[in-house]
Amino acid sequence: MLELCVMLKEIRVKRAAQHNLKKIDVRLPRNRLIVITGPSGSGKSSLAFDTLYAEGQRRYIECLSAYARQYIEQVEKPDVESIEGISPSISIDQRTISSNPRSTVGTVTEIYDFLRLLFARVGIPHCPRCGRRVSSQTSQQIMRRIFDSFPGEKVRILSPVIKGRKGEYHRLFEKLRKKGFLRLRVDGQFREVEEEIILERTKKHNIEILIDEIKVASDSEKRLEEAVNQSLEISEGDLLLINKEGREIYYSLNLLCPYCEISLPELEPRTFSFNSPYGACPRCNGLGFLTILDKWGDVELTEETCPVCKGGRLRGESMAVKVGGKNICELSSLPTTRLIEKLSSFKFSSSEELIVSRIKKEILSRLDIMNELGMPYLQLSRTTASLSGGEARRVRLAAQVGARLRGVLYVLDEPTIGLHQRDNSQLISLLRNIRDEGNSIIVVEHDEQTIRSADFILDLGPGAGEEGGFKVAEGRLESILASSDSLTSQYLKGEKCIPVPGKRRKPKGWLVILKAAEHNLKDIDVRLPLSVMTAVTGVSGSGKSTLVYDILYRSLLNILYKARQRAGQHQEILGVDLVDKVISVDQKPIGRTPRSNPATYTGLFTSLRQLFALTPESRMRGYSASRFSFNLSGGRCEECQGAGVRKIEMHFLPDVFVTCDRCEGKRYNKETLSVRYKGKNIADYLEMTVDEAYNYLKAHPILKRKLGTLKRVGMGYIRLGQPAPTLSGGEAQRIKLTKELSRKNTGKTLYLLDEPTTGLHFDDVRKLLEVLSELVSLNNTVIIIEHNLEVIKYSDYIIDLGPEGGEKGGWIVVQGVPEKVARAEKSHTAQFLKRALAGGRKTHRKRL
């Protein structure tokens, strides 16, 4: 019994060997805030996500029925001997949030779902045409309107019994047969009740019973009255009329505008959903923008706002429903702080208050969480595709915190990314609150303040790739600081640091943006220096991405490359003739399929295949470079089509990927694998890390340059053939940077980077800055959006936006060299930059 109690107080991992982990044993305290740190590629994510999260998720899913499991993507068992004391797990990692245009901040956090419920329960409907308040009608009033609208016409009276619901409805059809009904309409098609009707269980259906087909005339008034009453009774208040032209008119006992004679459906949560046909604008199908078909026949979203809903996404009937004088679209467009004020000001009657009190409380508590996470400026209507990586991660965190779960293992990947130092303590406080509610929290983090705030720290290393995967230090902060082997400890104690440059580079020209006014920018004139490194700083939502990407990047694409991007609002940009090229190095994936990898993306694989084609054995056999591609027939294994694995579909179990028995996972046929260079075949090179491959291939200038650049940006630990989907956003960005660095330099190139330090250890940040500094020395310009103090203090020039986020942001607070910015009184950035420049790495000195 004692052993059981001890076990429940900690998570025990025995001989973890996932990826580069060296069969390590780990004991982590439960219900504590745990930080796993170490150099990039040391095995942090392998332990946190691929081992602990994967096993917690796998065990939870195994508790579900076989029926439920077939709808859930399941994870493989991690490479570990045993794990004890683990809870069901939830991860918030660096995967980008959904780019689906239907996904918004409100839908991800589920706040919009509660808003829909609020409007369905206490919303006041108005006529979408005249704006008057709408009230219910009687069956006699419906009769009179039918007589007035369709005199002498033959009409069909139908009773809607199923509206947009999933199911097969065998019992309903049987019931209708027994009651003597003859015909019905199923999903728009008239069917005989006696025929066998088979519906797909997982699709939504509409079913209406044909009550009568009758001519509207005085001699058939009694028959029409019976049909109307029967329809209203069966459907509990609804009636559908179809005239001879096929026009459908909806009547209801519930709501009608007496002036415009427009009947409105009963208010339900789906009435306010832009993802449901019952709420979505019929013109744009709930997207808010018009769509076109591209040259491949795929639907493509344009930047033209829908003329019907004006971007609101909903039907006119839905937008005519109001609470507190506002419709749901107007509330969703308010920043979080304004929405809290508006909802708190709403007054309801005593009976309404009983209904809405819990709904309102749920909405406000989730909005408060968004504020605590540094997102007071976000609107619920904002699409998730427009969020930065840090914002997306915190939106997902807000959704999880709002669920108020207990006894869960949360695994987070760098939650401080994109967060200003001023807001960082709020995030740590929130994580502690989650911990205090009975949850365990594991955070993979490089941020100094978060590391110092942890209850328990696990430092992995000592290096990356094959040189990592070991436990270097563990315990409370004091234990980590006492370790002489820990690279993290050396930076925390100040034994190592990134020095402040002795001399700042001088600009060789200026790009000037006049009257920048997109989103929250306040008609500002911005001077961007050329041939130097510039950091654009400020709190979240201050307008950094709007300035750099929406205005500067899109405008330069249009000017330099004749693109047709919609640039953000501004008057003009001066000094464009001083720039030849503009390159954005973002964190989007380098490829969507496992066939894409660092070697193929950087062009390194082409050079490697050409090298193999020049070997004596290849020349003797007549092999060209294409022979060594796993995407082309000839050299690849045809059994697995060059994938190395075969997929076996299991109905009630997760799909199984088994190693191809013909090529044994090497992707190539035996003839291709028999060709060797320095004793290694092409598959061996793809399995090597960058560091290992460099030692074999450094005699070849092109390969040496590409591999050397990958090493210099801290990517020496990744495998050349590592599938693109397994790379983090930060890794993808640095691989893209490598590709750009490998090109022939022309100078006068403008590089734009968004938080390139994502996923980087202190020591790797130093390496990255050296590479970026080299770019600038070649007469290029680098503009970085950053919160990392090491990058900011190293930059030649700073543009600090703010002073706050959202409506209170969009101004230039201060600009100039770091020493000047650090003296600014009203800048939040300056407060922390001052300490960084002084060289004293204090407890609160860290990512801004």
C-alpha cells in the first residue's frame, strides 16, 4: 500500500529510448510545474511529447470502446520499458493551429459556442428587412397569409420533422407507415413511405412529411386548415409550403414580422453557427469572403468581402437577433477587454437571469483567461490562420484551461513564445493555478524566468543529436545551478552569455513607410535602416506583424515581383530602389508529406545524388542521379514505392505502419544500395545527422557549404532524411534560413524573420546571431520581430511599438540604437533591455 502511495506521487519512466534518448530513467513529481530544458536537439520533445504525452494518450484511448477508437487517430507505444503513475495527457505543442478559414479564436476557445447558446436562450429577434422586433403568430394567422399569398395556386403542405440531424431513422419511417402517411421528402427528394429508405448514419438529413397537396381556394378552406394544423402539431410548430414554381416558404407559430410577413425559425444555437446551413450566409457559405475556382478546379478564398453578410458570415435572420442591442457578429468583433465590459453591462430580467447566469459566467471566465495569457486585443471573430505561432499556442492553452479538468498531465512546448516579458509572470501564475487544481504540468522551455519558476527542472544534454539524450542535471533550481556539466546552468549563472556588440553598424540608407494605418496602426511614419540588423519589438498585439508583413512584405512583393497581394493600408514606401529582393523566412512547414525532408528542401539531396552518380560503380552500370531518388521508379523499392514502410489499415485499431520487408525500411532496391561512397550507401547518408554527414562529405564544396550552414544555425542534430511533418516550426524556419544562406549573395536583400529563436537554447541563440550578423556584413538587411532580449540587445537598431496591444497600440513608442531605447521611460521593452545591456542576467531577465 505504501508503494502505491509513493508511486502516485511521481511519474516513473524506466529506460526511455525514444529517438536519441539513451535509455534514461526519470522520476518526475506529480501535480507540480516541471520544466524540461537543454540544448536544441537534446531529446526534450522526445521525452515530453513522444514518450510521456504519447503514453498518457495511448492508455486513455485504450479505455474507450472499440467502436469509439475507430474514429480516433491513435499513437504508437513509445520506445520505453515502463511508465508508472501517468495520467491522461493533453499536449499544446508547436504544431500550427488549423488554417481552415472556418476556424476562429471563438470556435477554438469554445467561447463562441457559449455566445451562441446565450443568443438562442435570451436573444431578441428582429426583422432582417425592417428591423422591427418580431413576435410569435397563431395558426389562423398562418392560414390567412397562405390565402393572401397564393390565391388559386396549388401548393404542397409539409411538416418538417427532422432538420439537419444525423441518423438512419428506421423507427421514424416505420411509425409514419403505421400512421398512414404516403409520401415524404428526404434531403430534397420526394420518396414513397412504403419504399425502403436507407440513410447514412454519419450524415445530416432533412425529412419533411407531405401532409397534403391542395389548391388554395374558399371551397377547400376546411381541408387546408386541417393540413396546416396537422403539420404544426406533428412538427411542434413548424410548416413548410412549396408552391407550383418550387419556391419554399417557411411558417412557424413562433416568430413573424407583421409588416414584412417574414417568418423566422425558432432560435437554436445552430441558428448562430456559420458552420451550419441553418446559420451560415447562403452567399458565402459562412466564410465571410467570396470564393472562386482556381485553375485546378479547387475552391479558393478571395479577399473580397461577401456583399450579403458584409463579412459577418451569418444569415440576415441570425444577425437580426440581438442581446443588449448588439448582434452576435458585433460582439465577436470586439477586443477581449471590450467584450468583457459589454457583457458585464448587460441587464436581464429576473427570469432571464436564471437562464443566463451560468452561460455568462462561463464566457467571462474564459475571456479572463485570454487576458491573463496576454491576448486582451484579440477578437473572437479573428481567424486562427492569421495568428502568430505564439498566439495560436496560447489560444489553444486558453481552451484547455477553460475546460477546468482535474488529474490531467499537460505537456506544453514553449508557451512563452510571442509573449512580452511584462506578460510572462501572468502566464506562469496561470500555469501554477492549473497545477494547484490537481494537474501535472510539463513544460519544454528555454526561457529563463520560466526555468527559475519551476518546482522541478530536468536538464537534458550535454549536446544535440547523438551527443544528447542523457540526464545532465535534475531537481530544484539549486541543484541545476550546482551542476558543472550543465550548459543551461552556465548561462543561468552568467558564466556564459551573449555579449553586447562593441560597435553598432551604421545604416547605408533607409526604407520609409508613410502613413501606415492597417489594423491598429495609427497613421505612423516608420523609418527602417538598411544594411543593419533591426529588431521590431513591443507587447503582443502592438502591430509588429501588421507593419512588417501586412504592409512592408506584401508591398515589396507587389513592387519587386509584380505580385497581386493586398498590402496593408499605407500611403507609400520610399527607398524601394535600394532593395533588390525581399525574403520572408517564416515557420510554416517545409513540406506536408514524409517524402519531404531537410536534404530535399535545401537542395543538398540533389548534390548528394549527383555525387553517387559519379562513383565508378554507378558509371559502370550507367546509373544517373535520378537512380538515387526514392520518388522515382528505377532505383527505389517498388514494394513500398520508396516510403520505407507499408500502411496496413486496421478497422477498430490504429493503422499499422510496418517496415517494408523487401528493402527493410531503406527505401531503395538492392542494386541501388550496392553503390557506396566511403563505405556508405545512399540510405545510410539519409539516416545520418548533419554533423555525421559533414565529416563524410566535407571534401565536396557544395555539400560542405550546405551542411556547414545547417551546423551553424544549430541544426547539426537533425537527420538528413527526417520527415518534414516531424520538424517543429522553429526547426522549419532555420532550415529555410539555411537554404537562403546557401544561395549566391547579391547584397541589397531584405530578410524578414518572425521570432527565429523559437526552440533555441541560449547557446544556439548565440550561433544564430552570428549567422544573421554575417548576412548583414554582406550588405543585406535583416528585420526581426522578436521578444528575446539577447536578439534585441545584439541588434543595431530597434523600433518599439505600443505602448499596449490592440486599440491602445499601433504607435511608435521609441526607435533608435538599443542604448537609446533602454533610456525610454514609456517603453515596456526598455525596462528589461536596460538590465540586459548592463550584462547582469537577473532573475527577471529573459524573453520579453
